[in-house]
Amino acid sequence: MRSTLVDPVAACTAVVASIPVVALGALGSVVWKPLAVLAVAWGIYRYPRWHRMVVGGREAVARSERSARSFRLQLYGAVVVLGIVVSFPIAQAFFANDLRAMAAPTISAVEARAPDVDQTIPPAIYGDSPTVPSYWGCSATQYWTNSVIAWPCYSSVGYLRLWQMRAAFPTVLGLTLLVAALPLALMWHVRPTARG
């Protein structure tokens, strides 16, 4: 059997199986930075099981009959949806500093208890920034707790705003497609074809 370093299918399988580890670490860092270490440790512990699941899925696609196209299409759709969901925390961790800069005016206004302070980002920093969805729920959470507890909300709202920003859109789309398309490419490669 060829080693993972030589066999591209085995290498791609290993990378796809590591996506949940990366996503767990990213999710941990979005919720609370020290939690990222525990999340990555748990992800590494679970990695062998995820690897077996990816290998099982790969083999199921490879064994499926050429006529079982509907089964493969459903599986491809499920993989794409799961990849998009898993990409949320990865993109939020990737853009963490940008998301903090976007939320800073609102966080500062809540900390100063000054709701009349302008809570928009200067256009010189990120260009025209969207205001939808609103940080209202996040600022209310911060008002009654603190900015650490409210941060996952700020990060999620900021992530949704990134999709509307011309400067950030290509990178956010690229990260999402990378996470969603890599498993899809693996499945497409091992699918049954007319080669016999």
C-alpha cells in the first residue's frame, strides 16, 4: 500500500478528515480563546474516527453503481451543505481581527454607556460597511453581561456582513468553497466511471 505522502487520494482523505479539527479549534476561538486549545485537543482525539468516516464515505461512493446517480447527488449535496456550515467558524477565526475592528465602535459605545455615539466604521477603513444584520442583539447581550460573552454574537453578525462587502467577499467565498469543495473533489475523483 502506498504511503499517504505518495498516494494523492490518501493525502486528500487525511486533509478532509482534519477539517473538523480545524473547525473545532476555530469555533473554540470564536466562543472563548482558551477554549480553542481544548477543542483542538478533542478534535485530535476524534481524528481517527473522522478519518474512518471519510474513508467509509469514499469507499461507498467508489462502490456505488454507475446507475446510482441519485444516491451520489444526495451525498454530494449533503457534503456541500455540511462544508458550508463547517466553514462558518473557520472564516470567523480567519477574519477575527477584521470582525473585532468592525464591532469595535458598537462595543465601545456599550462600554461607555453612550448609545448616541456613532457606531459605524469609518469608510476609510473598510469602505462602505453594511449595517444589516444589526448588532442590536449583541449590544443588548453585552450591556447585561460583558463583551467576552457577547463576542460570539458580534462575530456571527460581522461574518454575515462580510458577505456584503466587496473587499471581503472573494476571500469569504474562497474559504467557504475550499472547505465545501475539497471533500466534493475527493468524492468526484473516486466515483465509478465508464473506465470499468
